[in-house]
Amino acid sequence: MPKIIRASSEQEMILAFLRAEYHSPRFKALIRRALGGNADLLHRPRLDDAAENRARKAALAAVRGYGNNEYLFRGFPSDVEWTLVSLTRDELGDLLYANYPTWVELSGGTRAIRDGAKNVDLINVREEANTNIRAVVREVASGRQYPPLIFAGECSTTGLVLVEGHTRATAYFLEMPEGAEIEVIVGSSGAMRSWAFY
């Protein structure tokens, strides 16, 4: 079972989310524009600065709908508690992709990360996901570090669904050695089933 490391926060989750998508082929231009070109908000963050936190939250709202009940965060509950959790490779493989066509197709309908990883060379899907996964596998193998994946569930250790990091999660499962662990941020709420992609 995943191990709880410590409490996290909405601010920490938002920072991880924006850092991950700051280099994303699909979202980097939008994220950079939403941040007003102020890369220091991500590269030299002060999580105790209310104005910085508002700016980062506004950027995630503008690009991905966070707090606005739009886009990726349609139906996402407002009472989420955030936790930093440790996962083994096998635990990661048992967790689910968001209920989104690209990842449902890659996993053969199961949405399990391990099935998506198994199908990377068998099922070609949209959004260049296969190519991107292979690229991240190479980067992980060479030692590149990424922000934590972000999951959501009704509690912080079971029934977790990916919010951010589908490509990285698949690559991690393919590249992680047995016994290795990764840290992820988990948002939990008893109302999580209202999230459109749960």
C-alpha cells in the first residue's frame, strides 16, 4: 500500500503541476503566457508568498480550469486535502489513468498504468503519446528528474487516478527498477467521483 510521507498543500500541488507543464509541447506556451513570462514563479518559488500563490493559481485556472470547474478540473471537488505519498513500481502500475480517450485506448480499456506501459509499442494513440513516452523513458534512464506526479482519489492511498503526469507515469513504470519508489502528490476528497475524469 502507498506510504504517506507528509501533508502537502494546494500551493505545492499547483507548483508541481505548472513546473511539469512548463516544458510540455502541448501546454508550455499557454503556461508561460499565463505566468506573464515570470519564470521565477516556478524556478524560485516562495510558497509562503500570498501574491505568488495567487499568480500560480490564476495561471493553472486560466490554462487547465483549476478552481473554475472547467477543462481538466470539471467537477473537481473544492474540499481536497493534499498529501505527499510514496509509491513502488508495482503500486504505480496498479493505479489508473484519467478517464480520457488517449489513455483509455493506450491501456486497452482498463486505464491501468501497467497496461498502458505494456501497450506503448503495440497501440499507437493520439497526441503523440507513444513518442513522448519513449522520449521520457530515455530521459529518466539518463537521470533526469521531474516534478511529482499528481493523483486524486477518495482517500490518499487507494483508488487513485492520475490528474497530471500520464506520460511520465508510463515512462516511470517502464524504467523504474524493482524496489524503487517515487514520491507523488495526492488530492483526496469524499466527493472525488464528481470529477469528470475520475
